[in-house]
Amino acid sequence: MVDEQAQLVTLDNGSEIRSVPASERAVRGWSVDLLLADEAALIPDDLLLGAALPTTAARPDARVVLASSANLASGSYFDFAMKGEQGDEHIRTFRWGLKDAMKRPRSTPPRGRRSVRSFSEPPVSRSTRRSLTP
């Protein structure tokens, strides 16, 4: 079931996927098993640390995924990325970029079709994704 006004998808098993704007008012009060923050480097630290991340505190085995372009060398997003690279047991940092995608072999298109590059993951220039476990 989809409710476009509430930005909500309800799965057959009762689970909900909800999209909310990046504001303290919209984020506070929820309790979530998985928090996905897109362009997390652009989310103010007080919103990320004070409102978004606490939504996972009451849920056992909750997960947090912060995804963003790695364009800032400061802030909470950057701090989490550095902790993951330094081997923090609760944080994993994954980096990928266009150069990584270009190293993968191209599939050969059938004759008569235009050449299209195919990658198993979408190429994202200078992008970093991190998965946090509280």
C-alpha cells in the first residue's frame, strides 16, 4: 500500500518504509530499525546526532546507513567515516567512485545495439557510504 501524501510504503508483513524531511520536527519521536540518511554530510550535526540517530536507540540491532558525497572534511559524517577507516568495531566505511567502477569489465552488447556500459553497482563519483551499528 502506498500513501503518497504521507510518503509511506507499507509492506505485506506490516513493515513501513517512511520518507521524512530533514527537520528536527519531522524526525523526532520515531523509533526505527533502519535509518537511512542520504547526503548525510549536508545534514547539520545537531539534527543528525540530536534527532536522527536517537531514533534507533530503543530498537535492538537497529542499523544506521549514512550515504553522501565525500565533499566535506569535517562534521559528524566525516568523523564517522574516519572511525570506520580506523577500525572501529561498530562502524564500517565503504568508499567507491567512478575510477573503481571503470576497472570492472564491460559487458559486450549484442550486435546491432549501441554500446552501453554495465556495472554491478551504479558509478558514483567520490561517494562514501557507511553503515553504523549502535
